[in-house]
Amino acid sequence: MAEDDEVVESEWKSLLDALPDTRLLVREDRTVAYANRAFRERYGYSTVEGRRCHELIFRFGTRLSPF
């Protein structure tokens, strides 16, 4: 990753972590690209990147919706 890209990524992560509400950035395949600090604290995770969003929120191994 180029140095400029790393700076931009660091800045948007800092912005998301400053929000009091929980936020997830989810890829098309429903894996988590990033979870902000509020999400990690509320649900008790230290890292979540790469896991499926429904596993984190509902603690289920399969998704509940076809969408």
C-alpha cells in the first residue's frame, strides 16, 4: 500500500472510531472490512476484520437473510 493510502486509511479509521454509534464497513461477501471502537466495545471483540457480519452481531454461523 502506498504511503498516501496508509494516511487516508488511518484518517478514516480515526473518524469512525470517534463516532459514539456502532459502525461496520462490510464487503459484498459480507465479511467485515472494519469495525469502529464503539462496535468492538459494545459486542466485546478486540478484532473482527475478515469475519462475517452476521456471526458478529447475531453470533450465528449462517446468515438470516438472502439479501
